Amino acid sequence: MAHRFPINVLLVDDDRQVLSSISSALATRGLTSEVAASGEEALEKLGEHVFEMMLADVSMPGMSGIELLERARRQWPGMAVVMLSAHQSVPTVVEALKKGAIDYLVKPFRLEELLVRTENVLRHRRLEQEVEELRAKMQESEERPKRLIGQSKSLLAVLEQISMVARNDVAVVIYGESGTGKELVAREIHDQSPRREKRFVVVNCGALSEELLRDELFGHEAGAFTGAQAQKKGLFEVADGGTVFLDEIGEVSHGVQVQLLRVLQSHEFTRLGGTSTIHANVRVISATNRDLAEEVRNGRFREDLYYRINVVPIQVPPLRERRDDIPLLVNHFTHKFKARLDVQPEGFTPEAVEALMRLDWVGNVRELENSIKRLLVMRNDRWIDPAALQSITGLTEPREPVGSLPYREQKRRVLEGFDREYLRNLLTRCGGNVSRAAQAAEIDRKSLWRKLKQYGLNAGQYRSQL
């Protein structure tokens, strides 16, 4: 049976003494090697092991080193090849380099020189592999649809937590109000983790009765209960090697909590009606809109399970605490639905976006998404304006009487409202021309661009409305 463990160097030469000397020298530098006395034997070795590099003599009985080089480069293009020869023939050197060799050494050579060149080749090849892996990861990241949209400090903090926790196989609880995107956070953790090639399964604990939830998680054997005609695998078994996302874990009964605790402690469970112990190699991510610590204090949630699942808590902020992300979300959902649905509007006016930013969004991102979808479907206008928001959704801006908020918060909102209204009127007056607007406002152009970005104002939309 072939073994596929990595070895540093394959040495190919019909001179056994040369092979022994080089192999011994490589060992002094901590490098592993295999030897082959012919091209044919070298191909067999290449089929049995993974090599980073091959050192091959040009002149050998049977298959020549050049022919071996050609075949090796075709079948194992990631392996570096250095050719050895007793003759410094310029045509041979040129041919070897053209066919993919990265270096050429003339015999006799000093072993120290060979070692230095070998280490340099290996170091260079490893750097190339790291660059290739990084490029592949970047491409994968670019191709994967972005799930969490926004640039607010609170969301960036969540993204940083995701990045840190994803690579470490620990239990996570995601806290947040309904509609904030807790499942998206869980999927992002899975996709950035070493488990990303395996399954991500979702269990809505709050939507199932105790019996159905137990059956969904752990499965059953045939005949375990009336109607159980065949064996059913539970989701812990289905997700082997991957991630199980337990949404609304605060709704789980005490009986199921005990079984979950066992899985988290021993990574084992038994199907309903079965006797065989099944190993569960899964990562558990949970989510809830409840305060689990409070649930523990009130006796509704097991303390030992709480400490098992709550290794790393992540708090997803409500949309009203990341209002600066609303313009980006509006843009994202508008493009998403325009690509999928036959709708008339091109988008939202800046005034409409500002109105959306002032709403409290009790249902958070999910409510915003549904509202945008409804508006795009129900309106025939070219642009959706504030009047359309009220006529279609009934959404109205929250009114905050003076003195109803802490001084600094109310002052901040008043100043932000002034800035938005001033910039909107400025862009309207200048036809969306940022340079003219900066001149009229007597501020520099860069400062104006920063302000526009801060408040999600698109100068281009003002040009389109002239």
C-alpha cells in the first residue's frame, strides 16, 4: 500500500556511493530523503511518497535524467527539480532549464554547496506554496458572498471576534435580538474554520417539541416508537466533522439539556431505542435572544450546560445601534432583489435612506430586508422617496421630545440631523457636483467626501434627480 507522507528530497543517481553521500549530508541538516538508482525506480518512489524536491543525474542507464524531468514535471508540477551532471554541456543545461529544472549542478561539487542550494530551493518552494495558499484563500473569500454587511464599529468588533474564534475549536454562544443575523454569524464562523469543508446544520430548538427535538438531534433506531419503520440518523451524526448550530437554545427543555451536556462532555450519544454509542465529532455553536445567565439564576437553564456552551460569547448589536450601516444594507438588499425580481424602482432617494436611518427597526436587519423587498415590489416609481415609505409600510419616524434622552445623545442626534439636512440641500443645490458643493460650503473637497460617506449620501443620486 502506498504511503503519502511528505519527504523533503528524492535523490536519483546510478552511483550508489553518490546517493549515500548526499543522503547522509542532507540528514545532518534535518532533511529527509529517499534514493533511487534509475529513472524507472524514481517514478515508483514518486508514486508512493510526496516529495518537495528531486535531485536527479542527467546521464543514467535506461531512462535519462532529462526524460525523468519531463515526466515528473507533467505528473508532479509542484515539485522542484535540480539536475546533476558530470559534464557542463551548455545545450544540456539549456534543455534542462527549458523543461522545468530550477537549477543545475556540475559534478564533482562540494557537499556544502549542494546543501546550501538545496535549502535555498526548499525555502523558495515553501514561500511559493504559502503565497499560493494565501491567494487561494483570498479568492475563496472574494467569491463567497458577503453575509455581514456594514462598517460600523460595533459590527467590525463582531467580525474581529469571528476571525479570532473561528480557527479555535471552542463552543460559542451568539446573543442578540431577533433578526440581527445570529445565524449569519454562526455560518461565518463555520466558513472560516478548519471544519468549513464539512456540513453546517441548523436546528431551531424553539420550533420543535421536546420529543421532536430529541429525535432531530440524536436520531432513532427502527422500531424505537410507533411509526419508526427505519433507522434515522440524528443531526449530530449527519454533521460529523462539521458544525451544529443550535438556534434559540434557551428554549430547550431540561431533559434535552442533559443529553446535550453529555455530547459536549464526552462527544458521544445514543440513538433513541439503540444501545450503540456513537461518536460526535462536531463543533457546537448556539444562539439565543435570552439572557442565559438570568435563565440559570431562575432555574430554567442548567448551570453546567451554560458553562459548557458559553466558552466564547458574541453579542450581535441591534440595528438601531449601528444606524450608519443602514445605507450599505439598503444598497445591498436593493441590488439583491433587483437581480432576482422584476421590479421598477432603481433604488431609494437619499431622503428615503435618511428616513430609514432614523427608524428603530424592532425586527432589526430582517425587518429592514423585508421592508425593502416590499417597497421594490409594490412601487412603480423610478426612485423610492420618504412618502413611499409611509404609504406602503406605514413606517413613521420615532419622535423624541426635547429632554426625553440624555443630553449628549440628544445633542448628537440633533447635530447629525442638521448635518444630513444641510448636506442633502447642498447636493441638491449643486446638482450632485461635489467640487461645486465644497466651494459653496467653504470646506475642502476631502472633508466633504468624508461627510458624505459618514452619512451614506450618494452624490450621484442627486445628479440623477435634476
